[in-house]
Amino acid sequence: MGRYVIRRLLQMIPVFIGATLLIFLMVNVMGDPIAGLCGERQCDPATEARLRQEFGLDQPVWQQYLTYMGHVFSGDFGTAFNGQKVIDLMASAFPVTIRLTIVAIVFEIIIGIIFGVITGLRRGRPVDTSVLLLTLVVIAVPTFVTGLLAQLVFGVNWQLIRPSVSPAAPFDELILPGLVLASVSLAYVTRLTRTSIAENARSDYVRTAVAKGLPRHRVITRHLLRNSLIPVVTFIGTDIGALMGGAIVTERIFNIHGVGFQLYQGILRQNTQTVVGFVTVLVIVFLVANLLVDLLYAVLDPRIRYA
């Protein structure tokens, strides 16, 4: 196991470098940030030259990337064009988005897996058909529509929640935004669990466990569910980074100043340092989440061994 973890960590290095290089190149071609700093008027040549030298934009792109990576490994993600340190923006944004992601993941695990197990064991029955139709509707409706409807119904009409989240964004205020953020992923987890449960329920090891007279709940939890959760864990593990990076719409609707909000502002203002810095951290989150998912395989299925 130890050698496998070390090998995976070494494999992350070229993946991290390649991903950050691609992001850096893409962000640098999305527009001229200096033009955005000067507003509608064109910068005078002296001011433009000074700004380009101050932010290192007068250097070749490859040299800018090497300089940026050197700062990253020293813990400095650069300075935004408004003078704020990107690391300070991260310190205020990531805790909020992490709490929002935790709420969303909890909804995915609890609701998605429970509904998936129920429908998988009752495949073809009315409850199965109803849940399939419901998840299809959730997948088909865009997130911004779901969020606005939830905000209107629960926040404005029924006044059960605040229409927007306070700057502190405690867990209790993130329940509805977390459910909106997790809605599409929750539907996929339900369908994935249902399919996996239905397929494994016909397996020989399940029939053997039933023939031995084991209680039904033990057959489901100890045998059927553990083997069926491997594809579900894979999806949830990769979805962690997707939820953190894809929360732009949800955070805009509920006025949450998290990672999505900062990415939106960075793209809108062509602030390359902010965008590249935040996406770099999200790449690390993706890589670590994938490693943890691979390690969880051995916990769910004892037959899996890593050399």
C-alpha cells in the first residue's frame, strides 16, 4: 500500500504541471488584463508599460509560467490586479465553499444512496418508476432554474430561509444552497446506485448468502451494498472538485462569496492571477480526491490489493 501511494504521488507531479500549464495558457489568451484595468479608455503607453512590468506581463508566456510555479511552490499565488493577495482571497473564499461542498456531499450520500438502494431492490415497481422520473426531471432542469425556484418558494413566499446567505455562511444557512448544488449529482448517484444494486442482486455471492439463511439486512449491508458502492464512490470522489469549481451559479444566486464567486469576478475582470490561482488549488483537490477514492476501493472490497 505504501509503495502504491508513493507511486501515485509521483504520478501526480506531471499531471499537476500539465494541468496548470494548460490552465495558464488558456487564461492568458482570454483577453488583455491591462486593457481591463484602464476601463473604457485606452491606457497611455507609459502607464501600460509600467503595469505590464509590475505584473510581469512584459515577459514571454513560458517565463511567466515558470515564475508563477516558483511562487506557487513557495506558497505565494501572486497578487490580483486590485492589489489584494490571491492567498488572502483564498483564505476567505475556500472555507465557505468547503462548507457548501460538505453539505452537498452529505445530501448526495444520504439521499442518493438510500433512494438508489430502495429503487434497486424494487426495480420495475411504482416507487422505482417514480424516482426515475423525478431524477430525470432534476437532471433536465438547469441548476440556475432550480436555485431561483428554491429561493423564491422557500425564501420569499414561505419565508423559511433567508433569500441570501450572510457573509459568514454558517452551515444552517447553506442547507438549501447545498441541496441545490447537489441536486444534479444527487440524481446521478441515485441512478448509479440503483443500477449497481440491481445488477449485483442477481450475483452468485448474494444468492449464496441468502441460501445460508443470513438476515436480509445483513445480506444488503455486508454483501450487496459494499460491492455496489465502488462505482458510486468513484463518482462522488471526482464530484468533490466539480462541486467546488462548479458552484459559480449557486453562489451567485444565494450571494455566497466563495470560490465560485471569486472565479466569476476574476473572469469578468480578466484577473488572470486570481483565476489561475484558484484553479490551481482545485486541480490539487481533484488529484487528492482521486487518490483517496482509489484507497477506499480496498476498504469496500477486501479482494482489491495494491502492490
